[in-house]
Amino acid sequence: MKMLQGLLSNLDRDRDRPLIRVQFTSFAVATVLLPLSGLLACLLTSLMYHYEESTYTHCQVSNYLPSISSAISREPEIYIWRSCVGLHSAPRYLVTVAYFNFYRGRFSARLPELLLSGLALVSSLAENTGLLLLTYVASTESYKIHKYSFVVFISCSLLHMLITCRLWFVIKRHYVNPEEKTSFLWKARIFLFNISCCAAAAYFFRRHNKYCEAGVYTLFAAFEYLVVFSNMAFHMTAFWDFGSAQVMVATLPEDKRY
């Protein structure tokens, strides 16, 4: 009888254990590595196997790099990119909600920052949704939807970065540990770098369309890469924000399921 009771007790304890337990740092790195590795794979595949098609422009001038839209619009690149972005999107939504709960706890008595936290939540959700739309609707399928999805992605990305920097500036003034100060400094640096690259990419894109100069579209593509890479780096700063946290998947106890 005692043996049976001990066995049932062990089963109850096993039932309460998390099914999955992952350090948030590993979770954040994996989430960013998915689109990063997917994008690099698409760029390399385009340059190696679809060079002429991916670097073609309507001006028919010399161009040496494909734009991201061009690099992810052919087979097998389109499947690689869609798989990586699709897999990373759910964790991104989860991190967005985690940040909102974190801000809500930090700024429970500060209405302006609480409102900014809500706006950060909305802009982050819109950024991720815009990325999903421009991923699953290629420019060769519907240029208009792809274009507007890209605009939503970039504008909401910049807005989210700006709001995040503001919130972490407030946190930094009362920071508890060095990681929070480090996080703010890197967020601010990456945001300034990102917005500079956005401006440069917009300039070269407009100049290419207006003057059709050789090599200008290559400069646009290069700065477009930097915009996306710095966006990924900004999201990687969650490494410092949730360094000691864990992501767990568990089943509810029997008495809490109803």
C-alpha cells in the first residue's frame, strides 16, 4: 500500500512539472536566428542561382545585389523565407506580450508610460503582422499588397523602437542592475543606426527611380539589408531584458482546468 501511495505521489509531481523549460536568452537568440539564417540563405541562393533575374531592374543598368523583395520571391527562396518567418512569428508575438506585462509592472503608477506601453504593444503587433503579410504575399504575386505591408512593417518598426527607447530611458534613470543600462544604450545606438540606414535606403531608391544610374540600386539593396539586420539586433536586446527569465510549457493541475 505504501509503495502504491509513493508511486501515485511521484506521478502527481511529474504531472506538475513543466513539459518544456527554456532559458529566455536561448529563446531570444533562436527567435532572431530563424529569420537571420533564412534571409542569408535566400540572398546566397539568389546570388548563386538566380543572379540575372534577382538583380534585374526596370532601368536595365548595372546592379550587383538583389533587393530583399527580389531575393525572397523565387523558388526555393520563397519557401525558405516563409518557413523561417512563419516559425519565428509565434515567439515574436509571445515576446511582445511579455514586454507589455513587464512595462505594466514597472509603470503601474505612471499613466504616460502606461499609455506608451500600450502603443508599443500595438506597434509591435502591427510590425510582426506586416512582416508576415509581405512574406506570404510576394512582390511578384501582388505588388500593391507587398508594398503596403512593407510600409506597415518599416513604419511600425521605427515607431516601436522609438517608444521602446523612451520607456527604457525612464527605466535607466532608476535602473536596478547593469544589464538594464546596457540594454538601453544598445537600443538607442541600434535605433539611430536603423533610422540612418532607412533614410539612406530611401534616398538611393528614389535616386535610382529618378536617374537610373548604374550601381545606385546596389547601394539601396545594401542599406536595405542593414535596416533588416539592425531590426533583428534591436529585438535581440531582449537578451539583457529577460536574462534570468524562463519560458515554460506546462499542463494545468486537474483542479484548475475548469
